[in-house]
Amino acid sequence: MFYPPEIIAIKRDGGTLSENQITQFVKGITDGSITDYQSAALLMAIYINGLNKKETAALTKAMMFSGATMNFNDPTVIDKHSTGGVGDKTSFIIAPLAAACGVKVPMVAGRGLGHTGGTVDKIEAIKGFQTQLTLEDFQDHLIKEGVVLMGQTGDLAPADKKLYALRDVTATISSIPLITASIMSKKLAEGAAGIVMDIKWGNGAFMETKGQAKKLARSIVQTGLSFNRHMMVSITDMNQPLGNAIGNSLELIECFETLKGKGPKDLEELSVHLAGGMIHLAGKSKTHKGGIKKAKAALKDGSGLACLKKLIAHQKGDAKVVDQYDLLPLAKNKKEILAPKSGYLTHIECKNFGLHCVALGGGRVKTSDKIDFGTGLYLHKKRGDKVKKGDVLTTIYFNDNQKEIVSEIESQILQKDIIIKNKNKTSYPSLIEETKISLVAGEMSC
Amino acid sequence: MFYPPEIIAIKRDGGTLSENQITQFVKGITDGSITDYQSAALLMAIYINGLNKKETAALTKAMMFSGATMNFNDPTVIDKHSTGGVGDKTSFIIAPLAAACGVKVPMVAGRGLGHTGGTVDKIEAIKGFQTQLTLEDFQDHLIKEGVVLMGQTGDLAPADKKLYALRDVTATISSIPLITASIMSKKLAEGAAGIVMDIKWGNGAFMETKGQAKKLARSIVQTGLSFNRHMMVSITDMNQPLGNAIGNSLELIECFETLKGKGPKDLEELSVHLAGGMIHLAGKSKTHKGGIKKAKAALKDGSGLACLKKLIAHQKGDAKVVDQYDLLPLAKNKKEILAPKSGYLTHIECKNFGLHCVALGGGRVKTSDKIDFGTGLYLHKKRGDKVKKGDVLTTIYFNDNQKEIVSEIESQILQKDIIIKNKNKTSYPSLIEETKISLVAGEMSC
């Protein structure tokens, strides 16, 4: 007989759980036969005493099979995931670039919560864009169009939804094996042959240190490989927002500009790096470098943008939006924050910029909040930039009734979120710290 | 604002909780504003990362004040608690002996669950005996009669009831600080000036090693002293049942015999040791040794037995029972287990004897089970005794419909619960391993 306290006691004492014990537990969580307080006790024991490689894979597997799974049996189906940050809008650039190079890209994306924005929220700034698809529609779209974007569904890995909600209120979020199982159970259920992971670290990311990010990267790669998926992980910098725009419509516009070759350098660099990885994992180029080259070409020749237009049109949005930016809702009022002195911008309190966007209605405090697509912030200066007194540092996009919030944000930005010093720092974290590619032996198609 | 996950995170990371944080948490647990899963997560974090002396005292205090508290303001009110074991019936001997020597003894006792018997169950073998008193009755009885016995009430430390139920199903029982707070919150709420603790270790106790028992003893003494209570703790052996009788009526009879000077030596020795401690803590003798002497005298001159008769009569039982044992329910059938070979009895699987008694109906598997007072086991041989093939090792008292259970018990006893070897072992644990007395300075009344 299965007696939950016995399983809990094993992990409590630092022991190792068997695959069967983990499976039984996840089954009990999913069907409600194991109580939330027993799950909470186990989660805390796992948080403190950890899970080894095998246990993490078993937990991932059990969570993955707690709901529907897809299987495309197609080596060119490659998925992409980012652990999230501020101004992280790469999906809308990477997916079309990769698709333009023959990769099939199934995107099941999340909504924003906390200081990070959500891919689904951003795309919904395009009037009419449908993100609520059935799994059948999703598979159909992918096979026909090569790229599809859908909001998270309770059909995939329902155990994760339950466990995540419990972790959120029991202080058991930031555990490497639990994060691994949460991300990977959903990604694996999507049935891709390979997964490209952007793991962000820094004061705007969930992993605050590079060390934590590297640990998570190792854990994710090990888990992916144990399920026979090609894996690429990049550790990237999130100590300042990615690109210049923060806010739903603003970020979409920045993506369109980037696909036209006129985007911020950091955003373009990271996008082609990750898209190149997808192209490589899909077997469409022998090397990652070759993949990056192809992605750059798709950016230059407009085939990436064309792919995005196709995606928008196919999911019932107006594809003209990629050229007519006034089709997107944008707040009428702008407030420019000026540099109080000359010098170098040496530090950005990245997470706070995400929170400012939330305060303007561009993000959510609770899941039921409605998003204001038109508000946000635009950074004219970034880390290392020279500034003159009176230069515009940041533009705030806001609505009529938000003057008080704006003045609060302004004073916070000037007081602590942006630091200007006489001398420039000698070094900043590199945007792409490290990239690791692990291919499942004998499975590459080229 | 009070945000439970922040408190949980502190203990999860091995930090120290403030008295205010602990108080808020216990308050939230008691009034239901903190969920069971958050409590479970905190309990697991406490189990693994521990609580220091101050935190343990704060938890005890918060749990104590979660309900009613009594305060007798009387230095002669001394309480007694045992962590429980098999055949542990000392309360019925200690309390009258101490009361006969001028100690006031408030007993709030538990029912049996698991392999240990409960004091309240045992005394209820006496027809009519009332254990369901109100707190007013309890205080009144104590002041007038000097000794009173009541079943546990939800009025005292209700937070403990909730937390204990949660610990039971989340594998967080065996934690020294949590056990300390559980025991001490109830004992302190009873308002005694001093507490005598019998902390048992061994294969029939909740603490399996002497080391664990000593740790618990230290934690309990520290906590008691921080509440200005005189404390005596003894670490005692529970690697074999105490005395010879296991089962409700059988144990009561053994107590009556002991109060007449005809009881088993181990039971008498421990009883006068603990009663002597109570007499000393109450200020009725200058030393513990002096207290033991007084307790022995009360045993010899029959004043202890007289006190027990008074207690029984006062709580509506028939006091004649102490002489007319047939007033107690006793099972009609006896089965004698005979020694299969000659040698020395070197080992008793103590816990199993408790479980055998439960299997015969003498204890509970779930709280709603009804007790059969008349069944049980009597050990004719104990550890170190010389036995001859064919000697009676144990007598089982059982009912007509229990023949199958009896034959199962017999084969288990012969196969593993009693081990007979050719040679006697050279050493066995001493009954009373260690006793520590800590008096609150300047408060002794003699």
C-alpha cells in the first residue's frame, strides 16, 4: 500500500526516492488523493534536501504524463523557452527566423506574473489574435504553417499547475530540481525533438546569480537528454532590460523593427544566437555558427518578417500591424525622465523597470488583472552609455489617470533605478555568458 | 503585513524566527487564517533545520496561550509526564504516593494511540470513573482533594491538537523542538509550579536511542526553566515493558499490588524515584533522596493506596476495586506461551508487545476504536531471567473470538519477540539512566 508519510520521511531524511514512489506521489497530487499539506511537506523536504539526476527525471516524467502529450515524430520540430526577464521579447523574433529556415516551432507560452511580461499578453496587443487553441488546432497549425503560438493549457502537465500554485504560497519556488521539472514537464509534453533554453541571470531574472543559472542549465540539459531531446542552453545576462522597450505594444514594435534589421543590437544578437541554435538542432545547419548565419540572412532578406506576418494572419490578427504601428494600442501621454547630471550610466535596477510597467497596468499583480497593452517604458540609455545632463534617459508611456504613478516612478528611477557615475565601469556581464549544445547521439538528420 | 511564505522561507534557509513571527504563525494556525499546507511546509522546514532554545520557548508559549491556562499559584502543585511506553502505568502509583506526602497532583492524561497505552483508558477500566471534567471541576478537585485525573481537553493548547494531527500525516513527528513544544505547551497550561518528566528510550519508546532521549530532556528542561518551572527529568529504559502487565485491567491490578508493596521491583523502583522527585520539587523534602524515602514510606504505610482510593471514589468509581479485583473486566481465556528451550531471556521486542495488546483490542488503531479493558499480556520472565524449557514466558488474556489472533501472537513471540540464548548477556541498560533536577532559584518553599 502507498502511504504518503513514508515517502515524505525518506526525502526528509535526505534519502533517494524511487521512480515508482515519485510517480505515485504525482498521481496522488493530480487526482487529489494526496492532500495539499502532504504535498507541501514533500516540496519543502525536496527544496532543502534536493533531488538527484534520476529523481529529477522521474519527477519530470510523472508530471509530463499527468496530462496530454504530443508527439510529432519530426526532427525539425524545435521548441524554445526563456526563464524570463524584463523586456524579453525574443520569441517574436526567434520563432519566425527559425521557421523561415525550415524549423517547425511549437510555442506554448505563458502570461506575465510578477515583474516579467508574458509572451501571450504581448501578442494579444494585436487585436483579434487568437491564443486560445485546442491541442488539435495547435498540432494542425504547426504541421501546416510551421509555427504556432498558444497560451498555456490545463491539458498539458496539469500536475505542474497544481504544484506551482502550492510552491508559490509555501516558499518552495526557487529549487533547481523543482524548477527543472516544472519547465521540462511542459516542454517535453509539447513533443519537440529539441529544445533551446535561454536561462537568464541577474537583478531582473528569477536566478539572481550566474552560479544558480549554471546549475539550472546543467539540470535542464541532463533532464532533456534523459528524454532523448537535443538540447541547447545559453546563460544570458538580465542585469538590464533586453532591448529598449518594456510594455506590450512597445515591445511588439521593437520586434518588428528588429526583423527589419533596425532593432537594438543586444536584442538582435541574442535572437539570432537562439534562432541559430534552433536551426542547428533541427538539422538545418551542421553547426550552431551556420545556424546563426542562416538566421541573420532570414533577418536581412525579410523572410523572418514574412513568417511572422503569416503567423499573425493565420491566428486571426491583422498582419498589416507589422508596418502600421498605429494599429496597436499605445498610451497617449509621454513623460521623459532627464539625466540629472553628466557621466556614464553604470547600473540599472532591472527588476524595478518590470515592476514599473506592472504599476502602469502593463502587467499583472494577480492572475485576474486585465492588461493595459499601451503603457510601458522606453530606455534611451543603457548600461555603459555616456550621458549628458538633460539627456532623455527613459520615456514613460501612460494614461490620463496615471500621473501620480508616473511621478512616483520618476523619482524612483532618479533615486535608485538608474545610477550615473563620473567614470565608466571597466567591465559588465557579457550578454551571452555561455552556450552548451548536447545532441542525442545518432539522431541528427544532417 | 504578515506574509506566511516569508516566515517559511526564513526557516527553510536555516535562519532564526522572531518571537513575533512564531506567535503570528501559531495564531494563524489556530484561527485557520494560515492554511494547512503552509503549516506543513513550515513544520518540515523546522523538522530539518531545527529551532534554537529561544525559538522553542516562543513556539511553546504561543501554543500554550492558544487556549485556556490555569494558574494555581501554589508551589506544591507538581505535574508529571511520561513520553510513554509499553506497560507504563506509573501515574496510578506516583500520583497517590506524592499526594500522600502533601504534593498537589493535577493530571491531564492522554488516551492510547499506536503501541502505547493511555492513562485515561486504563483508569476507565474502573466502572463509572469520570475522566470528562470541566476545567472548573478540575481546579476545584485539585484544591480540595490534592489529586485529580482528567482526559485531555480541547480547551488546553488547541494549537497543539491541530499541529499534532498535521505532523502525524506529514512525517514531522520525531523532531525534538516540535515534541518539546507539544508536551510543554500542554503541561505549562496546567499551571503547575514544577514538572517531573520521565523520558523513555529504547525499542518500546518513541525515542529509540539514549542520545535522542537526552537531547529531548535538555530541550524540555531548558523550556521549563524559561517559564520558571522547577524541572526534574529522568532518562529511563524502555527496552522491555515496565513491570509485568500489559493491558488495561491487568495494569491497574499491578498498580494496586505495587501500592501494597507486592509489585514488580522495576515498577516500584521507578515509581518511588519519580514520586520522590515530585515531593522534592514541591518543597516537601530538601533532597530528591529524601523525597524517595517519603514515597517509600507512603507505600509501606498504605497512605498511598488510601490516596488512590480517595481519588477513585471522588471521581465516581468504586474504590473497593483496589481490593476486589473481580470488579474489573478481565478476559476469560488464557493462553500460556512456553519456553521452547532452556537458557537466558536476553531480548524482548518491546514495541511488539504493545502492538499485540492493541491487536487484542486493548488499544486503538484509530481514535474512534473502542477499548477492550479485559485483554492483555502478562510477562512472567523478563530480560536477564533464567528460563527452563517449558516455563511459562507469557500469558495472553483473550476473548472467545480471538483464537486466531492469539495463535498469530504466539508464533510471533516465539519467533522474534522473545530471544532465549545459552549465555546471559553481560550488561543491560539501567532502568534509570540519568536524573537531572533544575530548580528555579529562590523559589523553593523549604
